[in-house]
Amino acid sequence: MKKILKFTAIIVGLIALVVIVTIMLTPWMDRWGATDAEIQATFPGDELVPEPASFHNRAITIQASPALIYPWLVQLGADKGGMYSYTALETMIACPQVNADVIHKGWQALKVGDPMRMCLEGSGPPPYLVALLVPNQAVVLGHKENDEWVDLWQLVIMPQPDGSSRLIQRTRTMMVGGIWNVIHPGVFIMERGMLLGIKDRAEMLAQGE
């Protein structure tokens, strides 16, 4: 009995530790790489979820022009170019996919209303829908409930004076609490991996020009 109680105490302690660490790291995760100006900026799609329950920004500098970054955003999706993140983790969460290292012309005809699947069809969460496209500037994806946007995923490219670009991933969502808090650290890991994956691919493309 004492062993069971000791084991239970250890498990409870580990869970409590994970919760505490997550709470402490959330402010850092929710603005990873983003500047104050980028967090305060208005981006395409903000108006679709004007008062989100949760709002975060993640950003990265890419040594490439917007024209060399945008095509990678357009072909996002498990049934197209992949999510450019960690293949091992994608497989672990039952979303195995191939992350493309080249731009496919057949995947570039994205339009508003098209689905963007995080996992292959028949598995994983419901696909995002394309809410807004601004060529060489923004791809905005989201989920709807009762014909209203409740979750928004904005990928915005900001050209810089030195020829580089800033890629900002902004989330505006009404989906909070419960399971959303539990998966929050995992979402951060995968989204950070995606930004790094896009950076690597766009910079390789730029170097090849």
C-alpha cells in the first residue's frame, strides 16, 4: 500500500511540475522571436477574430525575399508540402507526412475556402480553411463555428530594409481551457519547428538564385 501511495505521489508531483513549468514558460512561448512592435501591429485577418480569448505571436528572420517565402506557405498541408516541422513528432501524434524540400507548381493554386489539413484526410483535427490570401504577404487560415471564425492562424511576411524578411505566425482563438491548455506546449514546439523549417527552405532557395 505504501508503495502505491509513493508511486501516486510521484506521479502527482510530476504532473504538478509540468503544470508549473508550463505556466512559467507560457509568456515566453507566446511571443517567441516576436518584437513588441510586431505584437502590437495590425495584420491581415485580425478583423476576423477581433476579440480573441487567446492571442500569441511567434516570429523569425529569414534571409530571403517575400516572393521566396510565400510559395512555401501556400503549399502547407499534410496532403501537399507538409508542415515543415519535426517528422518524428508528426508521426508520434499520428500525423505522418512528407515535408517537401521543393516548390511544386501544382500546389500553388491555393484559394479562399480551400482546406489545409494538419493530418492526412480521415485523421487528426478538422482541416483549417483558407480565410484570406494576400500574395507575397499573408496566408490566413482558420476554423468556423456557426459561420463565424473562432480560430485564426495568420502567417504574415514583412520585408526588411536589409533584404531579409520577418515571418510572423499569429494565433487568435476563442478555443481555450481544458485540452487546449494541455496541448499548448506541444503546439509551440511544432509551430517553432515549422518556422525554422520554412526559414531553412526559403534561404536555400535564395542561395540558389
